[in-house]
Amino acid sequence: MHFPVTISVAGTPVLLHGICEFLGIFLAFRYYLWLKKKTGDFIAPAHRITIVIAATFGAVLGARLLGTAENIPAWMHASSQWNYFYGNKTLVGGLLGGLAGVELVKRMMGERRSSGDLFVFPLLLGMIVGRIGCFSAGVYEEVYGYPSSMPWAIDLGDGIPRHPATLYEIVFLLLLWIFLFQLDKKKTLAEGALFKLFLISYLIFRLLLDFIKPHVVYVGPFGAIQLACMGGLLYYFRYFVRPRLLFNPKRFPHYAG
């Protein structure tokens, strides 16, 4: 395989990475609409629309803020700091930024119901498709792993066998999807518990995965993404201390549509 992977569109080579990024967002949104129609929603329509908008803006801002924070010296010395800010984004920043945006508008609206469960499986789908695109970019997208002598190490375009960090992440996301789907079928989870379990699991995974990825160290061995992961886990600390909160059987009626 030659990296970065391109495909021909009307005779013009186009990076698969960009196609997968767009496709991931499109499929995730269509899947979200399908789930909302199929299962109903316990959030009032006007509030749900506001939550989706807040999640989107929070994710866009958070992804770029953390993407820039990953390498502050590079941002400070960039010829255009705005272009550097706009061109660097991270999945962890998007998830935490989206969470912050949602929690903020829910406080402003007085919405006390948990709203994240409906997003979980669409997010997983979008993340998997997006990470396929990241893998196709090889070392030209800064999500590759350190050089490795493992038998499954892959030359991602620079002639050096490396940990295929994006493939590790795709496998993890698929397993997480299966686990959460089965858990939701077999257990009566509290409202919002599915999203909390999804985000907690992903933050733990990324905290560990980034040890085998090149990163600028800020505190001890930790980079910006790892510090953000620890901040997110601290936000959910009460569920580590009292996991039974995730299994509250109380359910509420849904709004139609």
C-alpha cells in the first residue's frame, strides 16, 4: 500500500482521508436521525435541536483548541497561527468540547435530562470511518505510532515499521460498540449511562494509546491529549467511586419523534 492513499474521482486523484472524514460525519448524522426516529426521544424537540447545535460548535472549537495545544511551540512559530489553529484538530478535543457545549446550554435551558445516549452509536460509526481515513494518510496525518519491531508493524510511508495506532483504535472502537450494544440489551442503564461509559472507555484508551504515539511532553510523560483525557476522567470520577449510579433502573417517558 502506498501512503497517502488516493482514489480517482473523475480522473483526479483525491485523498481517501478527506473522503472518509466527510463520509464519517455524513453517516453518523444519518444514523443519529434513524435512531431518533426508531426509538423516540425523551428530550423536547426544541431542546434537542439546541443540544445538537451546541455539541457541534463545542466539538469544532474543542477539537482545534486541543489540536493546537498538542504542540504549542509549533503553533507559536507557525507562519500563520490562525491556519495552524484551523488545520489541527483532535478527536478527544472534539468529544470533550462537544460535552462542554452540551452541558453549558442544558444549564442555560434548565434541561435536567441526560441527552448523550442517542449520540453513542452514531459517534462510534463516525469515529471508525474517520480513523480509516487517518490510517490511509499514513505518516502524513499525525496519529501514527512509534517505530516498532512487532510482526504487525507497518511502513506508513516513511520506510520505518511503526505501530499502526489507528488500526488499534479501530479495533478498540469496534469492540466497544459490541460491548455497549450488548450491555444496553441486557442491563437497565440509567439515562446518560451509555454515553458516560462510552466516553470514559475512550478516554482511558486514548490516555494509554498516546504513550506509543509521538507527542510533545508537558507534565511528566504526558502530552496535551493525555492531560485532557485525565481531566475528562476526573469529571466522571464519581462513577468510579459509585458505579451503581450507572445502573439506576428509573426510566422516563419519551417524546414522540
